[in-house]
Amino acid sequence: MTAPGYRTIVVVDVVGFTDPRRTSEDRSAVRHGLYQILETAFAESDIDLGLCDLEDRGDGALILVPQQVPRRTVADRLPDRIVAALRRYNWTRKAWAQFRLRVGLNSGDVVHDGNGWLGTAIDTAFRILDCPDAKALLTSSARMVALISSESFFQEVIAGDPGTFPESYQQVPVTVKTYTGTAHLRLLGEPTAGEPPTLAPVATSTSAPKSAPTGTLATRPPAPPSSRGDVLEVIPAAELRTLRDHLSVTEVPRLAILLSRAAGPAIPLPRREDVHDAWEAFEYLMDFNAGPDGIPPAVLFLELLAGELDGEAGEALAHWIGEQAGRWRLGPALEKQRLTRTPLPDEPHLHLTLMVDLDPIDPSRCVLASWRQDDPEVWPPPLGGVREVAMEELEYRVDEAILDAEDAWWEQGTAAAVEFVLPRTLLHLPVLRWRKEHVSGKPHPLRYDYRINIRSLERMRARYWHRIWHRRWDSMLEDPSADRLHYSGSSEFEEHPIDAVLSDPHWVGLVMREKPAARPEASAGPDEFLAALRCGLPVVLWHPEAGPEELRELLDWVLGGESGFIDLPARRKLAGLPTSWLPGDSLAHDLVVMWEDPKRVIVLDQPLIPNRG
């Protein structure tokens, strides 16, 4: 137990946090919003929240301010900054993610017993926070914050300082559990014209419910798609009609990417048949709350769209957003978003990542999991389906996953890659010879339409290999010259162990003499494949049939582009096309390229539970 120390105590509680009309997603958004508001308010009060001791209380928090911060600073600055931060937060949220606060102030000696903070002053702070009269007065008002001071804190700090507006407080009796005393209440946060509604309390009486106060929602109706309860309600109807007329006829080649990027990982994407133009994308996003940055996804969509449009159309939309940003108080957040967002690439690739792993009990079956990327610059994508399938059916189930991805990508004029994340025991799978559209009766080789890439499941899982993997990858991007490819069995290195050779940072790729053994035997000699993974080489190549000279000739062409290794995936695909002019070009069809970008890793820290199929 620590020695007692004198601290200023701030306790906060979200009004109606457990209201049954809030979903678990609503409560999660409220909790996140509470801490966002506290961080902002403390920073604007010149109080470092990082130096405070903070305990989460589920629907609120306990904050112990360091003794060196004057109590007058807390009483003078913090209440108004909490109101300002809460108003800005609520303004960009739908009603069910908005909230009001009760804030209690006290000071006194506290101790920490190793499990949490203790002290009579803390008990008093939570008792006055639960003051029934304070709750009732806040509920009957349209104010946003109930500031409740203990009697001692009011007399010692507030009463003698005109700057804290002591005349605005009213004394209220407090009888909570075994505590009886008085407190001082100040209601803050006057409503403004056009302010979004906030959640009204659930009636606890058995009598007929009273009508809700002006500016509140008494019930949560099943909102139709056209209902709007957020910041976008303040857009004048005439401007909204003009926006609709403009967006409905605007051609947006990469609409799906813009929609995906504006939605982010927390918002489910609509069905393709539900969104035909920019207006319908904007309208879909209007039903969702702002994210942690405070920007509603519909506004972010317009911001991204303005950057995508050329000429007067883009300039006009950007100008309109700039005018609205002041009304919405989103100027700083939008400016930060512009500075930090990743631009859309000129030659993007979408990735469908398919992980295959053997069933540990029945080797005739395997688990197939998929991750589909809908925005080339957003990673990781969400986990899609997880299925348990028979090995003999695997090519057909992969075909189904690819066609599902194509159904989602149908409006994107973007190149695509299919990656197979395989354990060592399945590296022999002939995925380069697999085909799609079997249902048509005339299946089509995958290699004609996609970059086909192999990735190591063992490396994906072994985080202790990732640091050196990042270093070799970054080194390859800086110098992608083809002479950084090591050919296994080279006479000049035959006297040295392969792991010693590959530890030289010059090498970023390895050409193996033969395909990796599924289960290498200890007597078989050095394990080249394992050495490559351990040394962080991002590129490993092998061919199941080609001799050394044939393979070298093929790789001289594949790596013969101006950018060396950078061009490898594209030239590997080109070499496998039937129109390739390469001599003996059928060899290229079976050239296995393990191209491993450490910045595109699937996190496999949770078990994948399949459905048998």
C-alpha cells in the first residue's frame, strides 16, 4: 500500500449507459467517445492526462489529478472544456451514440493498495455523483453536463473564486447508501439551435410515459433508410437536393474503393446492387456514426470523392465541404485526415488471400480460410469464410472463393492477385495449374487472370522471424537489382553452410535446387527452405522439373526488367501466358514464386473454426 497522498478527484459517469435501447455497439462507441472527450478536455485545460492516475469504471472513470496541478485549475477550466468536447462529439454522432455526463469534483487523501485507489474522499466523490436530485434535475433539463462538487471542495475552491461562477451552483441534499450530506450542482451545456437530439431516459414508472422533452428521442424506432439523426440533418434541404443531383450523375471509376475506404473496417459494405452511383454511396453511409476521428463516414466519402474528381467538379465539391466543415466543426479533423491518408495507387492490386492447412487428425481434409481485400491500400482485410473441405475438392472450393471475390469486385477496374498461404506440407499443391469457372464446363487457368503467389504459413505465424524479414524487404525495395538472387549449390559457396551464406544481407532471394521437402529428414543435409525463412529472405523460388541451366535462363528473363525484383510478380505472370515468346515457355507455368511482403501479414493469433462442407 502506498503512503497517503492529497489529490484532486474527478469522477465521471455516462448518463443512461445501460439503457436497453443501446446496443453493445452503441455502448462500445460511447466508451470510446468518453475517453476521447476526456483526453481533449484535459489537454485543453493544460492538464496532462497521462500524468493522472485513471481507473476505468465501465460506464465512467475515476481520475486522480497530480498534486502539482492547482485545484482551481480543475474547477475553472475543466468543466467548460468537457462541455465543448462533448458538444463537438455529439454533433457528429447519431442519437444512440450521443450521451450526457455527470462529473463529480472532490479532493483529499488517497492511497493505492495494489489493487486500486482507496480513500474517504473517493467514496464521497462517487456518492455525490449518484445524488438523486442531481440526476433528476439533469434529466428534466436539456443540458449536457451535471457538474457536482462536494461541500468541502465548493467552499475551499469554488466559493471564493468569481471566475468559477459560484453563483451558478445550487445546493442539493445527498443521501446515498450510508452517506448523508450536501453537494453543489451546476448544469452546463446549453442547447443550441439545430443541435442533434440526445437519448432520452427510459421511463421507469408503470404509468403511461410522458412525452419526451424537446430535442430528445423517447423511443428508438426501426429507422428507415431515409431517416437521419446526425450532423447531416443540418444541411439545408435545397443544398442536399443540389448535392443529390450532382452526385447522381457523377462518374466515379473507383467508386467501390472510395466507399470501402470511407466505411472503414467497422462498417459493413452494402450489396453491389444497392449502390449504383456516388449519391447512393453517400446516402448509405449517412446512417453510420463517426469514427474515432470525429468525421462521419458520409463526410469522409465526399472528401475522398473531391480528391478523386478532376477539374471544376472536384474543386466545387471541395469548396462546398470546406464551407460545411466550419458548420460541423470538422475543419481540423479533415485537415489531419488529408495529411495522413494514403493516396489511391496508380496501378493498384486487390488481393484474395487463401489459407490452406491440413486437418491435424484427418489428412484427407483441410481448412480453407479467405481474406478479400476491397481497397488496395487497406490491410488487413476482414476474415471471410472458413470451411473444412476434402483435399480432393480443394480446387473447386478455391474456385468458389475466387468467383465470390469477383462478384464483390465487379465494378472495380483493378488488377487482382491470388495468394495461397500454405504450410510446408502443402507446398507441392499444383495451384499454378488450377483453374476457375468449373461450373461452366470450360474452366479457365487462374494464371491467365491473376498474379499467383505462394506464401509461407510457418513464417506468417513465427513473429520471431518478422524483424529480420522486414529488414530484408526494405533492403530489396532500396536496391532490387537481380544480382541479389542466390542460386543454391553455387560452387563458390559450397564450402559454407547455407544459413551462413544467406545471413549475408546482400541476398534477398534464393533459388532452390529442388522443391522443399514436405517433411525434411535430419539426415538429408542443410534445410535451404528453413534457412531462407530464418534469414528473412522475402523471395524464394523453385521449379519442380527444370534443370539448373533452364531455370537460370528463365529467371534471367523474369528478373530482367528495369526494376529487378520489383518487377518479378508482373513478369512472372507474363511469362506464364500462352503468348509468351520465351523458349520452352511451358517451364514458366510451373515456376513457383514465394513473394512475401511483411507489411501484408494475416494475424493468425485466434483459432479458425470451420464449418464442415
